[in-house]
Amino acid sequence: MRVVKEIPHPRFKITVFSWNNKYIIKIEDAHLEQSFKIDASEVTGLDEIEAILSHDFLVSALKRFVQMGDDFATAYRSRYTQLKKK
């Protein structure tokens, strides 16, 4: 897997990888990440991938990050409470 592009963003680290005739788009925020795979044959190139990452799409990604963080915090607190009771 090789990095083919890093897309600047004020909040996220966005990296595009090339692997096995696919592009992998990885969006990172703090300790969480989301990744999306697309066949290289389905896009004309990196400009089209960047166009897919619209403002609306990235707002949705941010909402998922918030939910992921909440889910993890709940699971962590639950596990910590269970261990504390033992």
C-alpha cells in the first residue's frame, strides 16, 4: 500500500492510498479513523476522489466520529465499572 495523496484539511488528516487496483481514502480525527475503498476503475483519478470529499460528506464523517467517540467512551466506562466492582 502506498500513499498517493495527502489532502489538506483544517480538522482531519486525509490520506489516499493505492493498493490492489483500489484507492483507500483514510480520514483521521484524534484517535479515530474511517476508511473508504473504491475501485481505481470507478474514478478517473485523484481529482475525482478529492471531489467526492465534499463539505457535506466531511460533515457526515464528523458526525460519525462524534458517534464513534461516544460509543467508545460508553463501552470503556462500562468495562471500567465492571472491573471496579470485582
